[in-house]
Amino acid sequence: MKRTIRTSIKALLPLVSCFLTLISLTETASGAPYHGGLTIQIPLGPTGIPVVHPGEKLTVGIAVENRDDFGDSLLLTNIVYTTHLGGGSVSSNLLAAPVVLTGPGDFKDVVYQYLVPPTDQDYLIAHARVEGGDNFDGPGRSHVAEGFAHTVPGIVQILRPCITVISHNENNEDDQGENEQGGENGDQDGNGGHGSGGQVTAFNASVKNCGNCPLHNVVVSNQVNGVFLYVLGPTNLDVGQVIAVTVGTTQPGHGEPQAPKLFAWGTDRLGFSVSSSSSSDEGQQGDQGNQGDQGEDGDNQQENTTSPFDTMFAAANAAAIPEPDAAFVYTMASGPGGASQVHPGDKVTVVIGIVNLSDDLGTITVTNVTTGSSAGANLLNQPVTLDSLFGIPSPVFMLEITNSYIVPSGVAGYLSRSARVQGTFNFDGMNGFHVPGGFEFIVGNQIQVQPLAVHMALDSAKSPGGPGIINMRWASVPGKKYQVQYTTDLTQPNWQNLGNPIEATSSALTTSDPLGPDSRRFYRLTLVP
């Protein structure tokens, strides 16, 4: 039985070249070996978690590991990253040249970087796609490559923090009366509508979270004549939450007092600070914060480069890095009794399996499973949701479905039927954002088809008082149906059936043909599907 090995990505922070999370599967439900590879992607912002601001650089690690039980090598030909921005912005091939993963445990990782534009949505679902071939070159294998493709999603939250202060410009009735009575003198004194000596003004305002993420450490202060006076905080503001604030201020009796001005500050989960202010005579003056230096324009791709990770991980809080969501899809083909070789007319059973390997304990939903081609019938009656392999108590983490087909006559060599599995990573684990992203796996399988070697033995006999008889004998496979045919001319053969098909019930069959008026006959044996 295969043991589960889990290496936390936290332990891999200093080992960027080993950035792939190594996860070994438990044995498959069928107990049979499997072949294929595993692909994961980990998108991280500047602080080492999948959270960024517009204009910041996103660093994506994509890794592929050989998981083949038969010792086959995998050829990687293409790795691209699609941001799905404006219909899909696709990177160039992140491989400088094709790469061969020589055996189980061998892996390849690449790094891709790009700036998050202000037009991206609150959650960026991006896909890494890996294409290549399973070389089927392990011991006793066909050495006939089969193509594969993995498309796996990753998710990044894009923060747009915003706080705003809105003044409602309301004074209490007594103050308004004083302002009206002293207005003329006030205007002459240059005091405007603030009145004179010792008046009390009620400054009513509201503080609102106008961004797409919660704000923390929110503090509100009132500034009067250059002096900040504490009003409230620190507190938290959820998205769209509003706090009403009423501040009573006493204006001095001499000089030109400033209008009371309310300030609010807050930070998002990354510590990015935003602020806003408004005075009692100017209305709203919101500020969504300064996004700071956005770095270089354009994007940057790198292959097997550790420097972006070194910088990123040095600033990361390891405890905040979520484990990756991942899944492994495998397929196996076998003949009657689990045989690895079949004959024309045999039934081949194909097993297609998927295992949820989310270390974050997120679920995946499988929606479509087909074989042979993308246009094949869906083998699922309804979508199936799988828990993580690492969940407790024992979850339903594996799905296996079987499909079968009959080997056509005339086929020899290796017969392949690819399997396509589609669905969503739900990203609903411990650190998930609960926004699903689609996945697709295309994997191949092979089975060897041996031609049905049949050697007929002929002899002739003379029937007493009757015509001669040709007797035929051949080795047979129980359950198979055979048809004897004959012709009188091999140069222009016109094959005709000799009687009806014969179903074998043992390892040998016989039949006979009375000699007729033909001077000669040639016989052959065919297998009936």
C-alpha cells in the first residue's frame, strides 16, 4: 500500500527549487498501478500569500511531477499561463526547450510574473496549462507516446481598500440661531457662518468602508484649529459598513477659527493604509489610498529561477501561506481477468479515477468524464463532489468510474483511448476564497492487442459409398465465435461462408466440408465480433 507523504510548503520556503508540494497517493480503489503526472500552481503576491493590490506584481509557481508507476518518462513540451483577463491573456511558452521527467518523483517547476492591472476583478481565476506526452517507455512498455494535457486553476484575491468620510453639514438649532444673529457681524469680522465667541457646533458625519475588503485598525479623529482630538477606534469596518459620528466642538471667541475637520484611517489585511477626511463646510473628501510604486510595466517570465521566490518568501509570513489545491487523474486499461494483453473481439475495461489532494481541505466537483474524444458521452449521471484526501474523519476523496469497449477486428499493436475529466476546484478550504475555478485533465492509456493466431489443419477422408470430406481443426478461445470461409481462386478471391459461425466452448474446434464439384478450394478462418 502506498503511504501518504505530505511535505508542507512552509518547510520548503528556503528550498525554492523544491517548491513543489510532494504528495503521494494512497493506493487506488482498484489496487492497480497508474500512470501520469501531477500539476499544481501557486500564485503569490509580494507578501507571500495569494492576495495583491492592483499594480502589484504577482508571482506564479507552476510545477509538474512524474507520478508514473510503470517507470515511464514524461515529455513536457508546453507550459503556459492564462490570466483570463479581457477574454484570456496567454503567456508565451514558459519552457525554453522540451523537458523530460525521467522517472517517478522527477519534477519541473517554472516561474511566471506579471503586474495586476486595475481592470482585474475582485478575484482573479487564472489557469496553468501543461502539455506533453507519456512516453510509455518503462520496462516492457510500448515506447509509443500518448499525449496528455493538464489545466489547473489558481485564485488570487485583489484588494481595493477604500475609506471615506461624508459630512452632513448640520449644526444644532441653538447654534444656527447664534449664527444667524451674529452673521452680519461675523461676516464683517471674517468669521463667516461660524459665529463668534464660545459657540458649540455639532458636526455630524459618517465613515464608510467603500472598498472590496474589510478594514482594520480604523481610527477617527477630529481636527480643530490644527489640533487632533480622538473620536473613536481602533475598530474594524466590514465591506459597505457605515459608522455615524457626531462631534461637538467649541469654537474660540477670537480670531478666525477653522471649520472642524474629521479624519479617518484604516488598513487592509496586508497593512496597506487608506485615509479620508471631510470638514463641516466642505462635504466629502474621500481617498482610497496611495497604491505606491507599481514597479516595471509589462510582465516577466522566468524558468527555474529562485530569485523572485527568495525575495518574496523573505517577506512572507509563513503561517499565512495556504497549501495548494490539487488533484490527480489516472486511467488504466485491462482485458478479461485483468490481462494486460487482449485479442480482437475482447472486451477492454477502462478505469478513470480522480483523487482530491487539497492540503487546504477544499473540495472539488467533477462534472464531466468522457473517453475516446471530447465529444463522447458523459459517464457521470450527475456532478460528484470530492472531499480532500487529508480531511478528518475519512472523507470521500476518490472517484473511480469504469467504461468498456470491444477491440475491433484487424487491430494489432497498441490500442489507446484517452480520458478527459473536467470540473472545478471550489477553493472552499481553510484558507479558501469560496470562488470556484475550472480544471481539465486529458490522460491516455494503452493496452496491447495480440493478433489471434489460428492454424488450421486439413485432411481428407473418403466416406463409404459417398463423396470425400475435408476435416478442419484449429485452436480456439472459449467464448469466441469463428467463421470458416472458402474460395476457389486466390487471384480473384470471392470468399464465401462455410456454414454459420461456430462459438468455441473449449480450446479447440473442428468442422468439415464435403467435397463437391469444385476442383479445388482454399479456406480461411475469421473471428466474428
